[in-house]
Amino acid sequence: MGVRRAMEIVLAEAHKQRGPLYTFGPLIHNKLVLDLLSSKGVKPVEDLNGLQSGRIVIRAHGIPPQVRETIKKTGLKAIDATCPKVARVQAIIRYHTKKGYSAVIVGDRDHAEVIGLKGYGQTPAHVIQGVKDVPFLPQLDRVVVVAQTTQNEQTFHEVIRALEERFPELLVFDTICDATHQRQQEVRSFARQVDAIVVVGGYHSGNTQRLAQVSREAGLPTFHVESEKDLDRGKLAGMDLIGVTAGASTPNWIIKDVVRKIEGFRGRGYNPLARCMKQVLKYLVLSNLFVASGAFSFAYAIAFFSKRASDFTLPSITFFYIYAMHILNRFLDKGAGAYNDPERASFLKNHRRPLITAGIISIVTALALSGRMGIFTVMALGGLCLFGIIYSIPFLPEKIRHRHPYSKIKDIPASRTLSESLAWVAVIAILPLLEIKPISWPTAIISILIVFLMSFVRAGLSDIFQAQGDLIVGTETLPIMLGEKKTLILLRFFLVAAGSILTVCPLLGLVDAFSFVLLLPLFTLSLCLIAYERRWLYPGIRLEAMVEGNFILAGLLAILWQAL
């Protein structure tokens, strides 16, 4: 949490472009991330001499109070990104040393966090790294003990037992971060379950090094890698099941790259059929055929729900329109793809020409099919296609683009979630109304609401999955504006609203009993949200396929209900 928070603060400041931006020391111990920040003009500094203007971010590790005072004297604007959990340890040391306690910090002497913690002692603080250092402590009357937040949990408890033998009046605060505790427990739980563990993170990252240490102590073959390039294919390919964990400073896209590379190895448990099925699913998701199929099925379900003619014209139009918009916008948008989904970015790069051709053909096909519905439908669909294409295209000249925060529609905060859901509403629920006479307005309004609510949840989840990359490139999506927690609350509210409509409206006689059937894909969509919240599944091909699969399920249920 602390590292992610510091990263978000730095990226937000970098996008403001208000003069020089520094971090006091490297923000995190990960070379790839530091290179990324450097490309955005963020410079790490260790020496404050000569710095008179600009902004300086205090990293998650924190700094001693004396250094904070020095920063104030330079004229730099200090932006405090100290992890709240580190700040709590600082407060414990300051408070208890004022009360006459001697502080003992269990941690690495040269680590930035520990150096910062020492500065908060009103009396000299003592740093020990393990049980072997306990005998060398001076005789102390009252002792307060804290831990570096990323300390090895077992080491800390061993030190406490040794300290209790020397100092009867011992006040202990277990200040190891919950996330550190969880990662270490997870690594220990891998014992006897996996053939090896790959620990992903910077070679100079203390908490990543400790994860690797915990893994080795658990008797597991351990590979500490900084990126997928460091993987030992020769050794890993001979294994069946590999565990992957990562340090606090490892961004999502690096972890995804490592997992993707490992999944490409043929281990001893290689199953050709399972691998083939997985590759087919992966191709369908990466090529956007899966999302288009979901839109096709959902359009069929809504047509049946609305008692319209259940042929395949409108679902086919929906398929080609959604497919074209997703494909073309991914190529037009040069933003966060490489950070959010390296595998998709690589797929798009390798199949650029055929995919763009397929996107253009899809637009033409959708327009041709819309001619069967009427001239108004053709004109409306043409407008939707035009809007979808210009969504990611800058409308300001390049020379003045940097002066304005919004040079394309995509730059408008939260526009992606809203525009995707409105596009689904327009093509699935509103387009058919242009040629229908008379219109059953209660059914039409209910259909519009259901399509909007369910497609908004789908788009909102997608934006949450992509939040880290969007933050890096400065795209203000809904999760970045509201935060992940508030966005999830909003999506839950939309799911409840959709469920209420589907339950109440048939009871009032506004729609038929098929409304109750649509509660099933709504329920499974809710399960996808819960699976993400509780970390049963992490963003990737499987979770994305599950989300889109709910809309395919709606279409299958409509066909089954119609047959029965």
C-alpha cells in the first residue's frame, strides 16, 4: 500500500508539469520503475545542495526530522509520501523515547526506513539485525521494540524472545506491515505444493530479498528475478507447478510479463489439449473476438427481453460494431497498453495489419447490415462509428496540445467507462427504436437501464484492472478519480439497481418472466467483482474472459428460454 501510494503521488505530480520534480533518494528499489520515472522527468537526489526551486517527494521509507528541516530551508516544496504505517512507527519511537524508554529497532542498519526511524528517537536508538546482535546491546532500563515494516516475521519473533531474557521491562510493538506478513505467509504455504518459487522484484529491494530468503528457508528452490529476461528456462522448464510472488515495489506489468513467460515453458505436466484450449481462449480474448461475442449474445438477449423480432441482424451489427471499435481504438490509443496488458500489446503489435483490416471490414459490414433495418439506423450507426473512431484522436494541433489538459475526448475524466457503456446502450437498446412503430416505452426504458447498468459494471471492472498503467500515462479513468474502493462501491450499487429492476418489473407486469432469468448472468457478474475484491482471481486473461462470459451466458439463456 505504501509503495503504491508513493508511486501514485509521484505520477500525479509528474503529470502536473509544474517545474522540476525530485524524489529524496530512489522512490523504490526497482530499476525498471526508476527508468520509467526518469522518462517522465522525475529525478532522484541524495544531496540537497544547490536545489532552490521545484518539488521534492519524500518517499514511502520516510526521512529523519532533521532532513525534513533541511528541505524546508532549501525553498523546495516538500510532498510527503511517507507510508502511513512507517509514520506510525516513527510516532511510536518519538512518543516512548519522550517517556524515558530506549528504542530498539529490528531491521537493516543501512536501509532508508531504519535511518529515518532512528531520527525520531529523543535518545539514541539502537538497531539490531538479528539474535546475534542482542548480547552487544548496552544495559538498558526500559526498552521499546519496533520492527522495520518489511522485516522477516520469524527473525523479529526470535529477537523478541532473546530481548525478553535480557530486559524484563520490554514493550513490544509488532510493526511489520500486514502485506509483508501476508506475502511471507503465502510463500511458506507454497512448501510441498510447488516445485519452485519465482520471486519478482528489484535485486536491491529489501522486502523482495527477504521474500526470497523466506522461500529458501522453507526448503523451496528459489529464483529471484528482476524481469522476465532473468528467468532460467533450462531449470524451470523441467518443473510441473511453479509459484510466483513479488516484492512490494514490483509493478503489475512486470509480474504479468514474468507469468506469461513461465506459462510459455513446457513443464513435465504438459498437456497438449489443455494448452490448445487455453491458447484458443487467449486468442479470442486478445483479438477482441470474445468481447464482441459477448455483445452479440447480450444484444440477442435484450431483443428477446424487449419482445422484438429475434433474428440475428441487430446482434450481428452489434458484434461488428463493438469488435471494430475495440480494435481500432487500441491502435489509435498509444497510452497504457504496454503497462496494463503487455501480452495484449505484444499480440496487437505482431498482428497489426490483419487486425486493422478486420476492424475496417467490420465497420463496413455493420453499416451494410444496418441497411436491412432502415435509413435512420444506417445514419445513426454511421454517427456512432465516427464518434468511436475520433474518441482517441487529438482534435487540437500538436503545437498547442501540451497547453490544454484535454486534447481528445479520451482525456475527459472518467470518459472511458461512460462512453463504452453508452455505446453498448446505443447499439443494443436505442438503435432498434429508430425503426419500431409503435414503441413500448416501459419495456424500452427498462431495456436501456439494464444494458447501461450491466455494461457500465463491465467497463468499470476493466478500468480497475488497467488502473496502474492508466495512472502511469496520466489517463483519468473512473478508478483513478474516485479511487478503487469507491469505484467498487459504485459498481456494487449498479448491480443491486439492475437486480432490483429485473426483480420488480415482471411483478408489476412491465416485462415477462425472462427478466428473472437475466438475474443469473447478473449474479455471475457480481461473482466476478467479488472474485477480484477478495483476490480469488487477479486481472488477466481468465478474469477478463469470465467478465465477458456473463454476456455470452445471457444470450445462451435467451436461446434456451425461447426453445422451451
